[in-house]
Amino acid sequence: MPKPHLQCQYHILPHKNGCLELQLSGDWVIGNNLPSMNDVQTQLDQDPATTHIKISSTELGMWDSRLVSFILILTKSLNDKKIAFDISGLPSGTKSLLKLATAVPERTGVRKTRQQKSFLEILGSGAINTISETKAILSFIGEIWLSFFRFIQGKARFRYQDFWLVIQECGPNALPIVTLISLLIGLILAFIGAIQLQLFGADIYVANLVAIGMTREMGAMMTAIIMAGRTGAAFAAKLGTMQVNEEINALNTMGIAALDFLVLPRILALVLMMPLLTIYSNIIGILGGMWVAVTMLDISLIEYYLQTKQSITLVDCATGIIKSLVFGLLIAGIGCMSGLKCGRSSAAVGEATTTAVVRSIVSIVVADSIFTILFQSLGI
Amino acid sequence: MTTEAHIIVNDLTMAYGDFIIQQGLNFTVNKEDIFILMGASGCGKSTLLRHLVGLKSPAKGSVFYQDIDFWRASEQEKSLIMRRNGILYQSGALWSAMTLAENIALPLGEYTNLGKAEIQELASLKLALVGLSGFENYYPSEISGGMQKRAGLARAIALDPEILFFDEPSAGLDPISAKLLDDLILELRDSLGATLVIVTHELASIFAIGNNSVFLDPESKTMIASGDPKLLLKECDDSRVRQFLTRGKNK
């Protein structure tokens, strides 16, 4: 059992010639309640003639950095009042720690003050950030185009091995989760439709609902959201880690453009894979709807198949595929850009990944609504 | 030995935004120098290196490679200069998705028209030069930190560069590995005839290999000494330089 600490306190003994003696007693350790410094202050107020204070520690028990910090703060406030402070009575260990703490004077201008920013300031800096952010995005888009033209001319350098790896990663490896989600989306659409359509006895139109819902909207959209969380985040994390590890610098100083070498194969791979995944997702979603229709609504497989075939046109499929191309571009571009702009710390990689996912999903939904309005007004 | 200038730094100011790191830097790196950038931690040595190798553009002033002003040169000239530089990064910075042999083969494949087999042979040679033969098919994560540095060196010398830059080569190495790396650097200099620019604050290395240097001071934000470190130790009057070079013994 450790001994309980003795209460720590100090007594102030007034001496002649404007001298005060500060007598420390008890254990001045972390975990013990330290006396307040106010007593010294009160004593000084009563005795304005005090010119110096000396400290004695004959009664002092244990001590640790609590004592040192107490003395340090007291020294500062006494210095401000121009009262001499004699610490020769302290244990020698305390004195050397104090000497160490005061050896290097505080550098002027290094202390950071946390200021409460005014509303206008926040608004202003927000606006400035938005402008520079927009510039960065625009220049990134420009650079990707340049890189793409270099690729067409056969000048862009990347390893096809990398390209196939990314294809593998964002194509076949994504199939299981795309299957699961698309099947469930198909089921959900069919359920919602079935309940409403049964009211009118128009059960068979579940097939139309699912087919059009999947091909025009949900197939591309859900695949994009899955890929944003899966592949976009992976791109950001991979490039971010390479940035932290100076691998991107190593590429640049070797005269190999990181954009050609790392970004271009990723964008190409995802833009190629997204339409394929979307078509796959459409088929699986329709199968999910068929499952509900056959088991719950007494519609036969053939009926459902024929109704589906009748309800969708090639244009419906094409709108979904066009969307998916754009989504793929957005996800890969945003993922790679977040990774390349990553700071040089492990926390920055996490931030880059989060930014990539959030921005991709927001831009997917925004792009999708633009498309929907556009197609609507064009009558497609 | 020739004393032809290789890199000339002219009134260079380095800054991150408004925050000035160093200003008024003027020095010349001669051909076949082993040039040391030294100074206390945080004085901007690594930042200076980033300016020299073309990763960060200066706030003011210029960096000349022989008679070409690097930061005002065309993209083509820039990449030509950068191609002749080899850089060993502090952490090695090997491309983690590639094996050691692939790491070295990449620049060779980019800049030469050698066949696959020849590139393989050259990669093996470079690895053998740094004492890593047999490790061709290892990934960077499978070898130790000291080996990663040596592999990084092998990649830096892949294209037989004219100038080799080292960012704290011995940081994080034990004294024996550090000594071996120093010896290796010296041997490579002698056999390749390259100019070496080294960022370090390892005193043993500074005196063992350096024959020219600049000393950056974080307080006054400029260089306060330059020349052969051994001569600086003997002759320099500035107390900050003396303290640094004697580990604070001569106050």
C-alpha cells in the first residue's frame, strides 16, 4: 500500500526589512491538492513594503513537477511586481529543473493565440478558399485532358500492368457487392410498386417500374455510389500514401508525370468498367424484381419477361450508360485528385479518403439530377 | 581536379506563402564536389534541396544548372536537367507497388531504348553495387529500413546521373550502416565522377566526406557560413557554426 500523501501547504512568515519567508511543508506531488497562490497575493497587498521573498523547504516532504510548475508561475508573477525571489532554499533537484525550464527564453512571436474569428472573417476566408479550390479543380481537369491527349498520341507513359490491375480491382472484384446491392434494389422497387399497383389491379406493371427504374436511374446511380465508396476511396488512399512516402516526388523528379503514370490508367479503367458494371447491375436488378413478382404477385416468368421487354427501349438503357460513363469519370477524377493533393501526414490520408468519398457521392447525385432534367427537357 | 561550376544558386529566397524559410542564399556547387547542406533541424535544408531538384519553385532568385536558369527554362530543358539528377529521399521513397528490380527498371525503361533483358541485367548490376544482389524480386515493404535506403540509392544511380542528391542519407541508420553508406557514396562519386549534394546533420559524415558546404541558420534565416567543413571547424569565428560543428562543446 502506498502511503497517503501529506497535505501540502505553505506558511508565510513576515521578517524584517521587507522580507517574507515562504515555508513549504507536506507532499507537493501530482494528485495532491495544491494551495492557491492567493495567500501570497493577500500578504503582499497587506505588506506593500515587501522587497524580497525567500523560500525554505525544511518541512517539505515528497515533490515532483507540480512543485516546479508552482514555483515557476510564482516566479513569473513576482518578476512582474519587481520583487526579488530567493529560491536557494529549495531542494537541489528542483533548482536544476527550474534552471532547465528557464534556460532557453521563450522565443518572441512563436506563441500561437487562438482568436475567435468574426463571422465576416469566416465568410471571407471561406470565399477565398472556394475560389482557390475551384481553380485547383479546373486546372486538374485541364491537366487530365492534356494527359489524355498525350495518351491518344501515344506519348503518355504508364505501365499496362498497372492498368490491368486497376481493371481487375474495379471490375471483376466489385461484382459480388454490385450483385447484392442491385438485387436488393430490384426487390425494393418491386415491393413498393407491387403494393401501389395492386390497388388498381395493375400488378403486371411492376415489370415496367423495375425495368425503367433500374435502367434509367438506379442501376447507374447505385453502382456509382458503391464504386465511390470502394474504388474512389481506394484511389485516394493509395495516391495519398504515395504522396506521404515521397513516391510521387520521386516520380516527378524522374521526369515521369504522376498524372500520366498514376491518374490516367485509373480514370481509363474506371470509365471503361462503369458501363459494364451498370449493365450487369440492370440485369440483376430486373431479376430481383422478377423474383418478387413471381413469388408474390402470381405473375409468370414469361409474362414478366415479355412485359419487361416491351417496357424498355434501347434509349432507356443508353441514358443509364451515358450517366455511368460520367459517374466513372467523376469518381476516378475526384479520388485521384484528393490523393494527389494529400498533405504529408497519416491524418491527411484519412482526410483525403473522406473528402474523396463525400465529394464523389455529392457530385454523383448532382450530376444525376442534371441529367434527369436534361433528358426530360429533351424528351428522351 | 576541375573547379567548373555545376549548380549556382543566386539570391535565392524560399517561402511557404508569406512565411519566409531562408533568404539571400548564394553559393556554387562545383563539379565533383561533395557538397553538404547543413544546419539545425528546421532551418530549411530539405526545403533547399526541394528547390534544387525542381520540386518547389523559389519565391525569389534563381538556380542555375551550368548556364541554364532552371526555373525559367522550358519544360523540355527542365526535364532534360531532371533526368540527369539522381535523388535519394529521406525515406527511400521506393514505389511500394513494384519490386526492387522494377523500381530500378522503370527509369531505365523510360529513358533508354534497351531491351527487357538488358534492363534486367542493369537493374541487377545496380542492386549488386549497393550490396543487394539477390533481392531483385523483393517488395520494398519486405526489406529493412537500411536496405530500403540502399535500394533507393540503386534507383538514384540507375541512369548514371551527373548529380546525386541525398536527403539525410544516414538518418535512422545505425553507426555501422551509416559508415558503410558513406563509404558507398564516396566510392560511387569516385567511379561515376558525379557531383554530390547531401543534406545532413550527421557530424561524422560531414567531416568524413564533405569538401564544401553551406550552413543555414534558422534564426537569421540565411546562410552564415560556407566552405570546406574541416576548414570551417578550424577557422570559422561564428559561435553558432562552431557550436554546431563541435556538438556545443565550444561555447
